[in-house]
Amino acid sequence: MNQEPRLPSHEETGNPAEKEVFDVIVIGGGPAGSTAALYAARASLSTLVVDKGTAAGALALAARVSNYPGVPDEVKGIELLERMRAQAQGFGARFVEDKVILASLAGETKEVRGAKGIYRGRTVVVATGALGRARTIPGEERLTGRGVSYCAACDGFFFRDQEVAVTGTTDEAAEEALFLAKLAKSVHLLVPTPKLTASPRLTSLVDSDDRVQVHVNARLREVLGDAKVEGVRVGTPQGEKTLPVAGVFLYLQGREPITDFLQDELARSDTGGLVVDDEGRTSVSGVFAAGDVVAQRLRQVVIAAAQGATAAVAAERYLTQRRGTAPTKS
């Protein structure tokens, strides 16, 4: 459990995006990432967006948006995001649904490692947003890699025919619980809210799967165990209880910039956001950032979109300077 997860090859996953080296890889498909993809694709740059899923970001969770320029009527956040993504795809940007685990950004060719494969690009735009957590749960840090995981596709195999817990309330948590149900003996889905807030389709699938037991109003208090996970302590309105699980998969959200996959390659501010210049350039050449992952005070959809456009234009200039000619699709 301590070794780096083995990533599947293209032959195993059938993922054609692994075969190419893209001009631009965008990590995150929210308003910043989708706009960056739109501008990059319109500039004839081969563009890949690696995103956890349409419903994973802050905009998708917004019940309504009424202050986006050019959209006078209230619109659901997910609907506005789907329009942005469709527009980027219309100009040739490609989207792949995958969870980014690690990024190696220092070289001329950047590598982005996901649960489903490895993606390579000449430039990278980080647009992962700010739903990360600042605080860990007692026992989480100590047992990470020893039963605590953040990726079912990476580590689910280690828990075949065992009892596991998943905590979270979004589409991501529901999808991971369903994935683990195919491997584990049983799955405890710990939902910290009064009900699961995943999409109706996923909620229905979870409710109909006998291997998934949903616990609502259940907050993970502590991960138990010494050398490995031996259980979890859960708080409920009826009191605390202990579940004897061998693995814990965490999909909780907060308000911190999501930068865990970057390790220490990019400079961050005191608040954890990525430090960029006026063109979205980070501390590493060929790497840009946009949206809520950037160190800033005001977090709005229109600002994220504007920063995404700025980062894409800067990426195009970077590639043009390196090649000495206008970039073309590969």
C-alpha cells in the first residue's frame, strides 16, 4: 500500500489520449478550464482537458447563476458549465474524465498522471478550483497509503472482498462507492448531509445496490488503526459508532485550492493558492494557472473564465516562441 499506484497502460484502458503529446493539457473542466480549452483549441492547439467529471466543481454545485454577463436569465450552474464545455469541444478540445493523482511539470514535456492513464503535454494549465480541505481527519495522515485512499480506481483492488467506507455526498463519492461495490465485500457510504446530493441517476444506482449501505448525517470523526486501517469512528445524531472497515476513501470538500497532486513544484501563497503573474504564468516554465486555484480574494465565475482565457493565450505565446513559428495541430 506504500508504493506508488501502478497506472494502467493504453493497451489496458483503450485510452487513445495516452498516445499523444498535446500542445495544452488543462487540468480541471470548470469555467477556468473550459474557457482555457476553448481559447487554446481556437488557436489551433491540440488540447486535452482532464477533469474528474462535470458535476465535481463549484459551478456545477451552484443551484442558480444570475450574474454571468450575457446570460440575463437565471441558469443552473451545471447547465452553464455544460454550455462552456460544449463550446470548447466544438472547436476541437477533447475532454477525458479522470482523477489526476500526480503531475510532473519541470521537463519540456509535462506528464499528468491520472487513475486511468498518463497524459503528456508541452504546456499545462492548472484549473482545479478550490474545493480542497485544509484540515485532515484524525488518523488520516498517519494511515494514508495504509488503508486511507483518495482514488478507488487506484487502490480498490487492495480491498477485494473486504469491508470499506467512503465518505462524501457528491457525484464523485457516489461513483466511487459504486466502483468499490464491484470489488469489496460491502461499502459504507458516509454522507455528512441529511441526504446524498449526487445526481438523481447516481443516487438511484446507489440506493438499488445491495452492497452499498448509505449512512446519512454521518460525519467521519477518526480513522482507527496503528499500522493499517482497522475501522472508523463515525458521529451521527444518535451518537457515535465504530465501523470495522479495512479501507477508507475520502471525497470530502472544503474551500482550499486543490493542489495536492502538484507536490512542491509550483510556488504557493500563504493561503495555499498558486502564485501567478498577470498572464497566468506560474513559477515553472510552460505551466499556467487560472480560476479559484490561484491565490486571490474574489472567486467568481466570470473571473475564472477570464483567467482561463488569459492562461491559454499565454500558453500559445509560449509555444510559438519555442517553435519559432505559429503552432499547428499535431
